[in-house]
Amino acid sequence: MPGAAHTVDTGAAALAGYLPVAVYLAVLVAFAALLIILSHLIVPRNVPRSPEWARPYECGLKSEGLPLGRYPVKYYLVAIIFVIFDLEAVFFYPWAVSLGAFKDAGLGAFWFMEMLVFVVILLVGYVYLIAKGVFNWQEEPK
């Protein structure tokens, strides 16, 4: 109706919209609890273990050296940088999907400039990483 005031749904009717979410969360919590209880019931407790069982095993060969070797920090830096840039690249898909709707509303140039600012920020970060030498894999002289 054109002149009617909008009413705000309160009380039980408003909460009824959240019922599927509550049921879903209850099922998830119950399933997680069931798996934890089953794992405690199924796992054997008093299994005798020989010293041979406790030794490290690598592809059928006797292991040599320390079990936890040291890796250069650059491996971790590159992994973290990859995750950051990969997550930021995920934002391109919804942007591309919604670009048509923004163009239809006359906001295509604004939406494009917004993504251009996002890409410039990414490029500034990338240039900073190159300037800091994060991707330089040569050994530093000691």
C-alpha cells in the first residue's frame, strides 16, 4: 500500500528467521561432540609400544640428523606473501560480477576507480617487497 507505514517485526516472528541457522549450529556442535566422544571410545589405551615403534621413520630408510631441520625464513616469508596476495586476488571475482550492476546504475566509473585504487595499493606493496629484497634468494655473504 503506498501510504501505509512500515511495521517492524518484533518478538517470536523476528526470531523465526534465525531458526535454520540455530538448527544448523546445533547439528554442527552435536556432530563435533559425537566425533570427539567416539574418538575417545575407539582409541586403544594400553597398547605396549616397543622402542622401535618410537623411532622416526622416513620412507623406509633410517633417518639421519635432527628430525626438525632448520629452513630459511625466506620460505615462510614467501608463503605468507603468497597467501596475502592470493586472498586479495579473490576480491577481483565479486568485483567483476557486480561491475555490470554498477554500470547499469551509472556508477561504473566509480566502481572501476575503486578497484584501480585497490590494485595500486597492491602494486605499492609488491614494489616495497622487491625493494626490501624479499624475493632475493642469493646467499648473503657472512
